[in-house]
Amino acid sequence: MESDRAQPPPLDLLKTLGDNTRYAIYLELARSSRPRTTAEIADALALHANTVRPHLERMRDLALLQVEVAGRGDVGRPQHRYSIAPDAPSLGLEPPTIPVLARMVLSLARRLDASGDDAEAVGLDEGARRAEPYDAAPSALEAVVDDLDRLGFDPVVTAAADDEGAIVAFANCPFADLAAEHPEVVCGLHRGLVAGFVAKMGDAQTRDFCTLTSRTPCRVTVAPR
């Protein structure tokens, strides 16, 4: 499966999805619960496979899609199955099962009386996993800002008042609705995610993580160890 490609500039993404056919293909894949073949996409959109194929390749080149090769098609060729790349922008088009699952998991956490500390522990593990591809990054700050941007937090970086590190503010929260309902658990997950990521990088640490329940806007300070 191929997905390890750098994200293109936002303008390139907008131009790519500005094409009606590509947008329709992207929407079809974003709403699908499984990878789809070229023929399946073409059938769903009432298009010829030869029309769909170059659009798929264009979006794959821009890291919007990932492709896996599995089995063989009707003519004996390996089948290419396309899906939305993990780091591609969701544009709010994720399958409806994802937000449903998130709500159910949070309800389960509440029934089991999970605490913010429990959520942070889960976030720490996930953050460490997300940091692994960044082992060659120049710094933990650059790496975590890039990852937060991929996740849709629109991070804004400013120097800390004491010149010890930098403040990373979250201009957007992709979990805003769920965080409003379950701030302790959702913000605990986010706090752990960032702390685990930075700790895995090894050259920095986090402090002053502010959430919805804080007086200051949502942000975190990333400081050198």
C-alpha cells in the first residue's frame, strides 16, 4: 500500500478537487467504508473506467489517495483498490460510521467512568506511534506542528514569553463538538497525543497544555529538554 508522500500545498489540493469529476470521485471514496476498484468507482458514478483512471492517478500523485494491489481482475491483471490516504484532508466527508463510533466510544468511556488521566494515557501511546515517521525531522517542534496540521488543528506558533520554547495554539479543533460534550476525556486524549509525540522525539517536552476548561485559548508550550 502506498501513502508515504509529502502533502502538497493547499492551493494544489483546491485546484485538484476543484474539478467536478475528481471531487465526485473523492466524495465517493471518502464515503466508502472500504477501498474501491476503478471499475466500482466508474459504475457508481456512471462513468467509463478510462475516464476515472487518470483522475485517480492525479489524486494519488498528490497524496490524496492511497492504492493497494490485491488479487486479479477479470482480465488477469492485478486489481488496484483506492481509498482516501490517512493524512488526506477529510473535508468533513468521512464515512458516517466514524463520528458514530467516536460518540459511542466516548459514551462507553463515561459509563466506565474513564478519567482525563485514562484518556491521556491512551493519547500518549498514539502520539508516540504518530511520531515514528518523523525520526529524521529537524526538531520535535517542527514535527509536532506538521502532524497537528495534518490532523486539522491549524497550529499557530509563537515564541514563549520566557524564550523557553514556543507556544503552539490550536486555531481549529476537529474534535470541537465532542470536546464540548466530553471535555475531560477528549482534551485528555489530545493532551496525551501531543505529549506522547514530543516525548518520542526526545529533544523537547510539553507544558502548560490549555484546553476548553482553561481561561486561555487551547494551546501548549513545547520547550527544550
